[in-house]
Amino acid sequence: MPRPEPRTITFTIDGQEVQAPENTMLVDAAKHGDVEIPVFCYEPKLGGPVGACRMCLVEIEGIPKLQTGCSTPVKDGMVVYTQTERVKTAQQSVVEFLLINHPLDCPVCDKGGECPLQDITFGWGGGISRFIEPKRHFVKPLELSPLIAIDRERCILCYRCVRFSQEISEDYQLVLLERGAHSYVSTFDGHPYVAPFSGNIIELCPVGALTSRPYRFRARPWDIEGSGSVCTLCPAQCNVTVTVRDERALRVLARQNDEVDDGWLCDKGRFAYQSFHAEERITEPLLRDGGQLRPVTWERALSEAAAGLARAGEASAAIAGGQTTNEEGHLLARLMREALRSPHIDSRRAGSLPLELHRALGNPALQATVGDLEFADAVLVLATDPVNDAPILDLRLRKGVRRHGTQLALAMPGETSLDPAAKLSLRFAPGQGGAFAVALAEALKDGDPDLDRLAGIAGTQTSKLRSLTELLKPARTEEDQRPREVVILFGERLTSGPDGAAAATALLQIAARLGMADVDGAGLLEIPAATNGRGLSEAGVLPNAGPGLSDSALPGGRDARAIAEGLAAGELSAVYLLGSDPLRELPDAELWGRALAGASTVVAHASFLTETIREHADVVFPAEVYAEKEGTVVHPDGRLQRLRPAIARAGGNEGVRAGWQVLSELALRLGLDFDVLSGAMASKRLFEAVPFYAGLTLEEIGGRGVRWQERDAASHFPTGASVADKAPALAAPADPAQAREVAGFRSVWDAVEVEHSPALEFLYPHRETVSG
Amino acid sequence: MAAPVASPKLLFNDIDEPGLCTREVYERRGGYDSLRAALALTPEAVLDQLKASGLRGRGGAGFAMGTKVSFLPKGAMDKYLVCNADESEPGTFKDRELMQKNPHLLIEGLIIASYAAGANRSFIYIRGEYVLQADALDAALVEARNAGYVGEDILGSGHSLSLVVHRGAGAYICGEETGLLDSLEGKRGNPRLKPPFPANQGLYQGPTLINNVETLSTVPTIIRMGGAEYAKLGVETSTGTKLVSVSGHVQRPGNYEIELGIPSREIIYGLAGGPPAGRQVKCWFPGGSSSPVLKAEDLDVPYDFDSLGKAGSMLGSGAIIVVDDSTAILDVAMKTAKFYRHESCGKCTPCREGTNWTVKMLERIDVGEATPMDLEIMASVQEHIIGNCLCVLGDAMAMPIGSMIAKFKDEFEAHIERARLSRGVGDAAGSDLALAAQGTLDAGPETLLASDPSGDQAPGEHAGDPGTHQGGA
């Protein structure tokens, strides 16, 4: 779909000529001339203007009535006044009207000090009120949800929260009840407002009507500072600002980066910061002593771990968890391969792909971006449920459908919350995503495809498959010769398991048959199971690839499942778990239970003391949470993003240490010197090791990140030979009843950080209480 | 007192004929002949007749109907025609009689208009309280469908039209055209920002023509008479006849069909019989409760769109409300303001807060807690509302209230003073006025406070008014 390419026009505002993009709303265009027009209800993130608050009234030459600047597109030659007596009077009167029923309880309001109503009253209000009658009163505050308190007296009825619920998250829960001055925001029947993105309304509220319950009365704006970073609690990697007071994270706010998150956060990203300061955090090194984990010095823990790993040598293995940074992953891979000469390292949850397929899927020409999801003509969501895999993309898909008419197709084994937004919903049998991809590739083939058999294997309907083909690749008409932009958003579970390679091959065929490589805005976008899945692959944390997907990996590397089998069978004896809890996160917990029980040395490098660590770890290194971390991660669309420490690492001097530092010290004890003395040096080593990151610096990544595909060094990507013309071979069912094992993938909402955040406790089923 | 005037009967022709609401009687009286005549013409030719008639919208805004039709984009697409039958303006009850007694006239007009506009889907949005009228429309619609006037390929013309009668749920704001569209779409009936105007993006984002019941009911007559002939009725910029609903202090309240441009006095005194004997007209609303009030000296203003506009008011929906000298202006203002406070949807700030504040100020005046300075504040609040709102509901209160303050300032001031005295806080305690307030002197017909000498009754005394309750706190 063509992206808007605005023409620059010249208009006059308060006597000065200003250039601005044509058709931007006056309140935005005015900013180009350093003129501020005050607004309450206007918020472009919410879609079209509503013109409800009337704060932005301005005078336009040739129009008798004052106009709302939020809804008037700027035109060439327009003459606008924002400082005339008429405008001032109107703006003062709106402020006066708004304050009539506002309680002015600023001294006890969380918003005080960072409140648009305060600022606009100061800047554009009359300074006095002529209203002496009694104000409207409501019971206050009420629980709108376990996370949000609502104070309806403070509400100025700007509709932002209601519009968010109705038009952005489309949960349709918030409504305005009653009428006129008695209107108030509520859910229709008074049930709690529980939805995956509910917390955004707190940030949208321009007054103190919606406040965060966990943050209420914790700080005033002059007590806190904001620190920008990236949330690594799921692959969406939204940009955040951590509100810090006395080295504690008190709040997480969205840090708008349209290329990543559009300025939204999910409730997990917004509230799981509470876990950073939870009791369950590991804040000092632990060592198993007499069957119990006991605190020890770093020196002791490092020596014990080094000794254990050295004893195992080539029979050691490592698993990198999802929140591992590129730098940590890179150092871990070197530790394994160079210090221990072990090839066994993995970061994927359920099996690896042949290296050539990895490379072909990573081909820069085939990569779609988050923005492409919004502007594509059609999007196929295949084997992933965004709200559970990378929640913020759910909002982006809805935005595309609602605002740009994107045709959305879904292919999942079960229902998803996106179904109502989709033009077409297909089902396939659980575990048969690969077969579905093969069938779709066949359906897109020129000629007469043999669909019935393949559709039968996939457990989907031939007719629906044909509808999908028509949606992705409609017959060309005379007048519409514009190439069709199609994006396929797929989950890692598609390219995992026995049919992973077949699915990957089929995806490449689909891409070729839709001509994705030649169409801007078309492409593939994989949601990895791990937050930094893409970065870890690119850093070489795969059993079959070195840094930059090179073939420098040692031969014979085992993937995660094979590592578990090796440990259980005694072929491997030590395992390093970097931010990974296999019993919680990886498929086949039963196998992993035996594997960890059988290992002679289990080194756990983790943030939270989980059951797995309590049971199985021999040495425990305390690990940072993302707000403490320095390093880089890679967004699923190839954007390198930078983590910056917002709070001090827990535990003080003998407490948590940086991941790169722990790995360096461990490597030194194993006779390998990384020559890494700081986080920045760790990043530099990584950028040197990955050819297609060549020349990157942390400064270049900056606060918004940079997609490596858009840099010159992208030409170093080892695309390799085309594999798309190979016939994908589905794995034969292991048993005659055609039963197959389906790898479990956990929702991002089911995470240790959620569990240890008291505010999010309601997401877990109520625990049984024993009475009397 | 002037004698009743004779006006041509177009809309009210045979209105009291028994059984006119049935197709049989309606057709016997020439019903649906205009439809046949129109379908024999091209849509452009029908539109030309509408334009030539000079017919201006009868719902309140007075926009030329033919021009409005021509705003719809051309070309094949789903276009909508919506009839606004949410007649809620206080004092207005003309559409009610039309729909109840002659529903086929509206249906016929609507079909012709849809043909001219190229609309193939239509709705009649009727206010929920009009149960009888909605039933009449439903029954007539069944007859019209059975006769092939509504549906696919109407009378072999190739024009198709679906028609749905939709009942509202009792909100005044749903008579505002965009609020009506939201309500029709199943949403909360709030006005939308304009532009986009309904002609481009209306119902379900499609091009939409919205017309009042009376406007559409006039269409068959225009086709029968010819647009040019119709335009000879009335005066130059206000052609044709108009239904006026006269209510208030008149001896013969009711609906009258008049030719536009006759002196207002002829309607109020001639047709409606004027105020009861011994009373004088104090003020009158010429076009529903949202029009600025005029005084007795304005009675000779011709009753048409432009003359009333020049006189500082408007023709609006054609609802004349007469107030005689037995009523205090404060009561008129209070009743008006409370209505609009109650009906304000709450979407935009000046209307939501301004109507609420105005009522509170009026209540303060009433209980003697105001000073003459408050009148200035109240007047300035009205000025801050007018022209600054999302839709015209705010103006609909601010214009009449503003006009009352301007035209009856002395009476407001006297009222303030008297009410203060009765609370014992006035400047002139012990004066004649104070004694009058205590009932020891006859203070004329405006002693509305006499029943409440203590003056300490709480503001919210109008207990039946749902607008005063505190929103489910």
C-alpha cells in the first residue's frame, strides 16, 4: 500500500511564514513554526481527531467561526492566528469550563507536576474562576481494574481512554455512561477493565483521572528521573522509559518509537518491573553445599563453575535464554567453543534448522518490518498468536486493518483474539503448521496444484486454502498494476520440530511465488520464541553456526533437545544455563528433569530463584534484569536496539554483576582472555565478529535502534544459494496412527517476571485458600 | 385581533380524512401518482424540479434541499438516505401529525428523493416516544412494499430501495444529524466532527443524504405541481408552505400550515387565537426552544427564514412558543436551560459545562444567592458557548438564554433583588420590594416567589428532572 508522501506547503501562523507537510493538522503544523496550540483530546496515536475538548480553537482567515486546530488540515497559503483576543478568550473559556467540575486536588494527585491540565491552565487559562457553585461529585477513587484507579471527578471527558479501548486495542470495554456533565468513564456493566493493553490509558489520560495503582503515591515528578531502555520481556522489544527513584524502578512508560511499538506497551511490559525488586531475585552467588544452595563469594562461585566446566570439557553444553543480549551470547559461544572446545550451544527452543535455510530466511531482501505490517495490502499471520507471542504487534495488525484497509488472514490451530479483525481465518491441525505451509506453497504454484492431499495432511479446507491464495495473489487487473505488498508473520514454532525444514523451504517458495524479494514493503517476519532469538542466531548461539551465521561452528553441535538427551544419557556432563530455565521454558520438561538430574555440573546464571534452580543448580550466578543491563538486542525485523542500565544492579558490591563481566571472568579461569573490560567493549567485539554488523557503534544504534539490513554492511550477509526450488519433504509420521508430538510454546504472559509482580497476580488463577 | 388567514393546503390536504394512513385511501386521493411521474423522468430531471422549487430544509437549519442532494458524489456505490424523524425540539410536533395521519406521503417523498439522489438504502429514524407514529409508518411500509413501491426495481424503473424504520431511544442529541448516524450505527449517539460531512462520509462511511420528515413529505407535492409552480408560493428565499406548531400561551394551540412570509402576528393571533383574554405576549420563540426569543414588538416580522434571521432569531423547526406576561422570564430561562443541560451529550466542553453552569446560576438567582454581577457572568458564559461547540446543541441553549438576558435584563435584575430580599440579604431591605416579597404588597403577576417566601429551598427543587442526579456515583 503506498505510504503517504506529503508535499511541503507554506502557511502563515501568527504573522510568520512556516513550511509544513500538507494536510497535517494545524496543531502539528504549528509546531514547525514553534507555535504551540494547546490540546487535550487530540492524540494522533488514537486515529482521527474528535474535536471534543475545543481547547485548540484558532482563527483562520476566511472562516467566520473559530476552528479546531486538531481537525483542520493545513493548506497552502492558509493564514492562521493563535494569539488574537478572540482566540485567547475562547481558549481561556475552555479552561474555565474544564475546571468547573475538576476538583483541583493537585496536592494529592499523582499527575501533579506532569499534568497537561496544569500546564495548559498555566499557559492558556485566565488565572481566575468565576464559578462559585458546588462542583460535581463522584465517589473516588474506584478500582477500574486491579491495575488502574479511576477518579471520575478529575476526568475532563477527553475520550482518549474510551477511544483506545474501542479503536486501538478493540477490546470494546470502556464506554462513557450517562450524559452531559454527569458523563463518566466506566466499563458497561462495571466489571473490571482487564485487557492485555489496559495500562496504556494511564499514560493517555491528560489529567489524574486514571492512575496506576502500583505507582499511586509512590513519588512526585520531582523525585524521579526517567531512563530510556528497551523492554526485553518479549520479542516485541518495545521501547520504554523506566521511572527511577532511589535506584528503584517505580514505573515503566512507553518511549514512542513508531518503527517498533507506536508508543504502546502491553500490561506485562508496563507492570512487570515490580519483579525487579522482588524477594525472589537472586542477588548473590550461590553454591550447592550439603544439598543446599548457600551464598558464597563471587571468587568461590566462579572457581567452582570453572572447575566443573573444565572437568566436563567437550562434554559441556550451554543454553542461552531469551533475554540474553547479543554480547552475552557472543561471549558464551566463545567460552564454549574456544575455552571448552564444546560445540553444544543453542538458543532456539525446539530444534534448529539447517544453516542454509537459516541464511535463506534471513536474506535481507525478504525481511519485512513492523511498519510493513501496517501498510501491507495483505498480511498472513501463520502459526503465531501475536497477543501471546509479541503482544504489541497485535495492535499494529489491528491498525493496518482499521486505518489502511489491510486484508488480514490468520492460520492457526485454534481461535485467536485477532479473528474478528481478520478477513479470512484458517485452521490447521495442531502441529501441522509445516504441512499447512507446504500446502500453501503448492496452492500458489502456477498450473494445477495437487491441493486436496496436502490440505488433508495439514487438516485444513481446500476451499479456504484457495480463498487464501486469492487474497495473497489476486488476479491482476488492467487498472491495478501496482505490485501487491504481502507480509507473512510467522512464529518460530513453524520452523521448529520435525517439519521445521520443510516449513522453512515452503516459506521460501511462498516468498518466491509472491515475488516478495522484488516488492518494497513485502516480506517475511518471524516472531522468535525468545526475546532476542534473532540476535542470538546472528551472534552464533546456534549449534550449527558461528557469528554472523558463518559456518565456523565446531562440527557436531547438538541443539537444545539433543543436549537434554545427551545429559540424560550421560554423554554430556555439564551445562551452563544462561538466563534459561529449561523446565519452565523448553519443550519436554520430563526429559529436561532427567537431564539436569543427570548432569554433574549445572551452572545457572539467572535473575530469579526458580524451582529448577533450587533443585538442580550447583553454582548460581545472579543475573541482571533488563533495567540493569547494558548491551544490544535484535528486534525480529533486524533492528539492533540498545539496553541501557536504568537502575543499579541488585545486591551491592558482592551482588549482581554484568553478564559480560561474569562470562569474561569465567573464561579467564578457563584460560581464555576476551579482552573485554566494559559493556561497550563487549559490543565492539560483537560488531567485529558479525560481518553484517561491521562498523556499527553504540552511538549509531542510539535510542531508536538501527536495522542492519538498511546499512551497507548488509551485503556481507551470507545469503547463499537459493533453496526455494527444492521440494519440501514433510517428516513421515513416527507412528502409524499419525500421532505426533506437538512442542509446547508458552505465552509471554506466563513468565517468571509476571509471577513475581504483585500487581499482575490477578493474571494467575486464584490460589486455593484453606479455611478454618 | 386579526382574522384567520387562508393558506393553501399542501401537506395538510385531506389530513383529517378518515383512513388516510392506508394505501387505499391515500391512492384514492392521488397518492403515489407523483412517484410514477417522477420515475418516468430521469433522476437529474427530478433533481432539477427539487432545485427549482427552492425548498429549504424544514428540520431547523433551512438548507436548500436540492443543493444538498447534489452534494452526494455521483457514480455507482451504496448511498444512503436517512429521514430524520427524531422530532425532539421542544414545541415541535408537526412531523408527529404528518407521520401519524399520512405516513404514505413521507414514504412516497422518500422514494422520490432516493431516486433523485441515487440512494438505494434508506432509513427513517423516528424518536422512541413516537410509538403510535412508528406503528403507522411500519404498517404503511408493509403496504408500500406489497405494492412494489419499496424494494427491488420499483415499478419497473430499475431503481431499488430498501427502507427500514428505526426507533430511537429518547435522546434529543440523536436528532442532530451526525448523532443520529452514530445512533443508527448502534453507537452512543454523539455528534461527529464535521467535516467530513454526511454527504461524503455519513452512515457506515457512505455518502448520506439526511432530510427532515416535512421536507421529504413536500417532495410529492413539488413533483405534482412542478418546482417552478411551487416556488411561486411563499416569498423569494422562503418558498412554499410550512407547518408551524404553535404552543404555549395561545387559545388554539396546534399545527397550522401557512404560506411562508405571512406576518407572525397572523399565526399567533389569527390562527392560534393569541394569549388568553387579558394577557399580553411577553416573548415568543419563533422556531423552537433553541431560537432566540422575540418580543411583542417583533410580532409583525414576516414568518420566513430570512426575515426572522434579520430580526435576530430564526425559523428553525417552525415551532412557535408563546409566553405571556403571567410567566417570569427566569422560569422560561430555567426550563429552557434545564432541557439542554439534560440533553447535552457531554462530548464537547463548552456545551457540557456551559449548560450545567448556566442552570446552576439560574438556580442561584432563584433562591436569592445571586447578585446582578452574575447576570454578566451568565451572559459571558453564553457568548463563550456560541460558535465554540462541536455541534449546535450548545448554541441551542446559549442563543435563547443570551437573548433573554439581553432583552429582559431589568426583569432579571428585579428578580435577583427580590429573591435576595426574601433571604434578607438585599440592599433595599424594608423597601417596597422587600415588602412585596413578603407578600404584604401586591407585586403583580410576577410574584412567583410568593409561594416560597423563605427562599431557602435547595437548588435541585425540580426533583423530577433527571438532569440533577449525580450520575451513578
